Amino acid sequence: LSYGLIALGDSSYDYFCGAGMKFDELLQEHQAKRIGEILKIDGMDVAEPEVFAIDWLENWVNLLD
């Protein structure tokens, strides 16, 4: 299994993007291969996370080739 990961969090909390990071750990434990870096989005700074993620997603798709 290969995957990409976008984690949405709030930097005012101690475990910023903690759920996404735990999910990444779980996938890695099951020998999944992450393609590219994790995109961490701070909900405190980004009003529209889905729009913010578009550039990352377009670049990530290119890594699949």
C-alpha cells in the first residue's frame, strides 16, 4: 500500500496534527509506503484547508509516476 497524508490540526494544541501523525505511524507499522512528505495544515492560519492543499496534491500526484 502506498499513500499520501494530509493532516489538519490546530497549532494551539500540544499535539499539532496528532491524529494524522498517529495514522502515519500505524500505516508505517503495516509496511505501507508514504509517498512524499506529510502536509500539515494549521486550522488557525488557513481558512480553507481544501484550497490550501491543492498545490500539495498536484505535486503529490506527480510523485506517483
